[in-house]
Amino acid sequence: MKKKLLAAALALALLSGGVLAGYTAGQPESLVSLSFLNGIFWNDLQAVVKQETDRDTSALYTEAAGQTGSSFAPNSGVNGDVLSGAAGSGLIWTEGSGLVRSGELIDVTAGAAVPVNGALAAGHRYLAGTEVALAVASDAARWMAEGIWTVEAGAPVSPPAELPFADVAPDAWYYGDVSFVFQRGLFNGVAGDSFAPGGKMQRCMMTTVLHRLAGEPPVDYGPLFQDIPEGQWYTAGTIWAGRLGVVTGVGGSRFDPFSNVTRQEIAVILHRYAAGMGYDVSGRADLSGFSDWGTAAAWGIDAISWAVDAGILNGSNGALLPNGDATRAEVAAMLHRFANWSAQEAQ
């Protein structure tokens, strides 16, 4: 009950523009923890917050700056400026490029932590889970700040590389996730300047990107699946994943590489991979708050519960959609969250 009351109070504060109304300068603790923010709380909050922040950035800045009594204060900086924020402080990034230099910064709009050297998205709202340091990476930048922030001049910063994809808009909810998987070399485009964020993720794509995430360990070919021939772009990743026990066939010694992978299958794949890497996968979430949790397969429910607890799998409008085919944007987001989770587990 206490957790539900806290979630309701934080949601109300976010929507009213007062994330830190109860935060005081003498309070050392974080207002919220990363584990809580990555929990079921996102299912109810994420869509509403996105509506509030997913707008034209100039209009957002003007509106926020003009709100009487708003605790968000307008700020601006130039390339190299370092923003240091206390745990629990809030930020709406409105214009220009910015990078996370250190600390735990939660993207409230996207529902995920921003990795070190990760880019800030214009129009997104952020919370500092710990003390954080950000850097302006463009000639000029603007933001709305709440809580305890200081700005100091620093060395010039190179702006983050722009994505080459015409179908990934800077204000799309998955922009940061696509940027992460592209910069890490996990995903490529499908043709020319297209990423196809709404395209379905195939089983052979999933094994390939997971193999890349693992550092592409060398693989000697062997006839593990009769429909995985030698020399294809997906061969090494699929043979590696099959030998590791991360994926299994569909029967008859077949892998069925070009069929679509579902959301619950991805949860199972990541759960097996995490367990094989020695990470603690004992965490479990209560799924009863999702309207369709009972439609998950018996073989997938345990992995889904783990993925929700770890903040890797979020619902959509209160539903898990376990049997839905995952899109490339959704998989990019899940891999991004998995990478953040595994990095924390490794510490």
C-alpha cells in the first residue's frame, strides 16, 4: 500500500510540473530509486508523461518558462558546460545536445536509465537517481531545471553522432534506444537510410544482435539446425546462441530463422542469456496488475516476471502483450534496458 501511495503521489507531482515539490536542500536521499522507477509504476505513468513532454521543444520551453509558480527554472548553456545535479533533482531538456557524464539519470519519458555517454533527448523529462554530471555537446542548449543544479564551464564536447535513419525522428520514444543499439553496432538499418522501427523482429535477427552484444565470440560452424546453412549473415549468431542454450529449435532440427519473435520469447532469451553469464536472475515481479498476464505461455511466465522486475519489459496501456510480435524499436529498447541492467549487476 505504501508503494502504491508513493506511485500515485509521484505521478500527480509529475503531471502537475512539480516533481520535486517535496524535495529540500537538506535531504540527502534520492526521491525515487531506479528499481522503483523501472517497475510496474511505468505502465501507468509512461504514456501520460509522454503526452506531456512529446511536443515541439520551443513551445515546451516557452510554456514551461512562463508558468506562474512553476518550480522549473529556465537555463541555458554553451558547449562544454557541465551540469551537476543532486540526487532527486529534475530536468526537462528542451534544445541542443547533451550527454551523461556520470551518475544515474532516469529518462522519465522513455522509462529507462540513460547510460554514461548516452544522449539527452529534446522534450524528455529526467530525474537524477544519484548525483549526476551532464555536459552540453552543442554550440548552445536550453533546459528547465528543478532541484539542486550547478553549471560550470568545461572542455568542449563533440556532439553525439547523428543517426543516419530518416524514419527515426529525434522526438520518437525509441530514439535513444535506436541510438544506443546503432552506436554499439548491435543493429544496422534494413536498407539505405531506413531503420524500420515498426518492422517485425525475426528470430535470426535476435540471435545476431545478442551475439554482437556478447562481443561476437568466435564460432566454428556445425550443423546444429538443418535450416541454418554455413556462411549466412545470421549463421554465427544462431549457432552460438543455440550451443549456449539461449535459443532452441522449433522441432525437426529446424530453427525457423525468419519467423517473427514474440515479446515473451525475447524475455526468455534474455533470461537464459543473463543466467548463462552468471547474473542474479532471482528477481520476480507481480504480474497481476497487467490485464493480459494470464495469456502468457507457461514456459514464458517466469522469464516475463524476471524481465518486468528488472525493468527490461514494460507493458503497453496496462497490457504485457506476451504473444505479440516484437518490433525492431521494441527490441532496441529491451536490449538497451538489458545492457543497463547487466552493467549494474556487474558492479
